[in-house]
Amino acid sequence: CKALVHLDLAFNWNYKRLGPEGVGMLAEVLGGCKALAHLGLMSNDISDEGVGLLTEVLSECKALTRLDMSRNTIGAEGAGMIAAVLADCKLMARIDLNSN
């Protein structure tokens, strides 16, 4: 996945959203995606638990310019984790956390 630039898994309908478990599995793969610029995870019931699993990987995504984690069940704790990690993402232009 070294060449992956855009990954959008938004709106996984049919009640089979990623949730914390799916995000944990995704995080295992995303660590090698150094070129990833856009990650869309809108409406996946990620929760603070899922954010915790994902944040370690996000710190390795130096090319990330856009992150959409809107319409999940992320609380203040998860938002804080995202903010702490993304402070190192110098290319970040847009973060969407609305409707959490």
C-alpha cells in the first residue's frame, strides 16, 4: 500500500460499519501507507476506542492532507487524541469531525 494516496470507506451501510474492531484491523495495514493524503472514515461508528487504535498509525502518515471522521461516535477523549497526533502532520489542510 506504499503508493495508496486516497482511501474512502465512508458510509459503510447495511449495518456493517467498521466500528473499533474494523478500524483496528485497518490501522494494522495503514502503517505502511506513507503516501496516503486522504482518509475518509465518515459514518463508521468508530468511537473513542477506535480512535485510540488509529492514532498511532496517523502519526506515521506524514503526507496526510485530509481526514474525514465525521458522523462517528467520537467524544472529547477521541477528539483530543486526534488533535495530539495530528499536530505533527504538517501538510494537514482539512479535518472533519462534525456530528460526533
